[in-house]
Amino acid sequence: MAPSRSSRNSLQSVDLRALDYLASPSANLLCPICHSPLITPVQTRCLHTFCSACISLSLERSLTCPVDRKDLSHDDVTPAPIMIANLVNDLVVLCPNREKGCEASCARWLVESHVREDCGYAMVKCAKEGCDGMVARKDVDEDCVHEAVECEFCEFAVRKLDLESHLRECPKLSSECPHCAEPFLNPELSIHIADCPAEIIDCPASHFGCPYTCPRSEVDNHTGSCHFIALTPILQLHTERITTLELENKTIRQKLELLIPPRPLPTPSSSSSNPQDSSTNTGSSSTTRDMTSEMQDYTYHLYSEYEQLRSDVERLNAQIRELDVKQDMARINEGLRYNDEMTGMRAAINGLRMQLHWLVASRRDAPTPNSGGAGGAANRVGAGSSTNDGRRMSDSARQIVKL
């Protein structure tokens, strides 16, 4: 019983960003973020068009437009006009299985249905009942390639699908060396090829410019007379110096690009207005003059930027010194104010101490009344009452005086 059409539908997913287009798409249909043709295009409030997934990911990192850096939120993103979506969906793309042999091409909006239903190289479920393997759609009506078969040479059980690759590695089979044409068993062939004396190899100094090639067995004879081999230490030193200079040049170029964006220099074709009426020497000399003047203008502009930056740094240094002087004066004034306050507090404490000493001395020197009998008792009672009304020295010593 032949498998139904639904059972032949492929579950292969299509990555629209990885598709190859039959013709280069217009720059107006490319996303500014991923630089690929738009996928589910959306438009921002500032009238820029992006892929829906690209702008969503960008807004998660920064709430600004990636093009003009204006404030942007998810609410400011709306679907793009249907005309833009139709333009990108009608672009002709190649089948994603072209590396397997499919030569079909179709509009982008049809490529998923092509892979799912029509592509002969898309992987579908095997038609044999009980087999869960996948096979190309063009081979679905043939015998199941997932059945185990026995190798006729080593009697090893392999899948029919893997039989061809197994024969290239079967330990019981031998193959000829592509260099010396001698037969070797498959496990030993790769070891022999790595050291085959008949293999044609380049001179060890070929990366320095030596064009000589010879079999591996004769390379020792060549190295004895090769001038590049003799100059290898010097050439290696020069290569290292050139690599260092290239790295330094790259670093300097990056710093210059941070200071000033690069300006394109004129080409020879754009420098001469009428090449038919002028000779080659005149055109080349005018081109040289234009390039020289352009470089002088660029250097002068760079020097002006440098002078402006240096004046800004000097101005900032003057402001910092002025702020330091102001801060020092403020600290001095604050210290003087604290000293005045401390002097006033010391004077107040000394005044209180003198008043306390005077009170203690006046109480110590006060006279005590002396009388006898009842009168004396009455006087003692009166004195006792007067004494009780006043503060005693022992009481004043026990109480806490709050200033």
C-alpha cells in the first residue's frame, strides 16, 4: 500500500534568514539590524522598518531606535504596510536543500510549502511500517535503507544506508595510495598517506616565496641548496616586525576613527573630469594633487580637533584647581568658626566653674548660731528647719549639675 500524501509531508523547518536569494535584494528591503531581507516587517514611530524579532530584541536592551537613537518603546512599533511585506515575500529564493541536489527556486512565501510537500531532497518518515527512520522524499518508494545488512567482506552488520561509507573504511578491504599507487588495508592507508615518500609537497620555505615542489623523499636534497631556507631567520624576523606594525597600525586607525570618522579619498576615475581629453600622466598627477590636498585637509582638521581637545583639558584643569582653592578656603573658614565656638564654650564652662566655687566657698564660710536650753533647742529647731529649707553641702555633692 502506497503511503498517503500526508505521511510524506516533511517536518523540516526552514530558517528564512539562512536562505540564498536568486538576485541581490534591494537595500531598501534589508533590516538595519540583521542586514537581511525583512522578516515580518514592522515600522516604528520614527518611520524606520525592522524585522519584528530584531526590534523586539533591541528594545529589550535599550529603549531607543537603533537608527536615529530616539526614544522608542514597544507601543511605538506597529506592523509595516502590507506593500513592504509583499515585496519581501515575493523575492525569489533557492531551495534550502540545494546542497543535496535540489535546483528548485520559488518566492519566499512558498519555500516552506515547497520543502514540506514537494522537495525531493527533504527528509520524510520512512514508508516501511514500524520504521522510525528518515529518508529523502525521492527515495521513499524504494526499499527501506534502515535495515541491517551484512558486509560481504568483514561480515559486520551495518545499515544499508551506511553500507557505502562502511566499504570505504572496511578493515578487510584494501585501497591504493593516491600518490604511490601501492595497495594498503583501509586502516593503514591513512597512516601511509601521512608519510608517503611519493607525495608531492611544497618547500618548507614556501610561505616565504619559494615555488619549488618535489616528492617528500627528495625534499632534503632541495633544502640544502634553497636560498629561502638559508634566509629563513631573517625573513622570520621581518615577518614578526611586519605583524607587529600591522597591529600597531590597526590600533592607531581605531583611535583615529574614534576621534574623527574616516573620509573617503578620491579615486583616479573620479579625479579626472574628462579622461578622453587629458593624457594619462596629467590624470595621474592631478589625482596625486587631489589626494595630497585631501590628506592635508584631513590632517589640518585632525590637528584642529587635537587643539580643541587640549584647550578643553586645560580649561578643565583650571576649573579643578579653582574648585580645590575654594574647597580649601571653605575648610579654613569652617575651622575658624569651630575654633570660635570652642573658645566661647570654654569661656562659659570657666564662668560656671567660678560660680560653683563661689557658692561652695560662701556656704562653707556661713556662721552657725550657738544658744542653750529651750531657747537653744528652739533656735536649733529653727535652725534645723532653716537648714532643711536650704540645700546642704552633702546634697549638692550628690545631685547632678546640668549645664
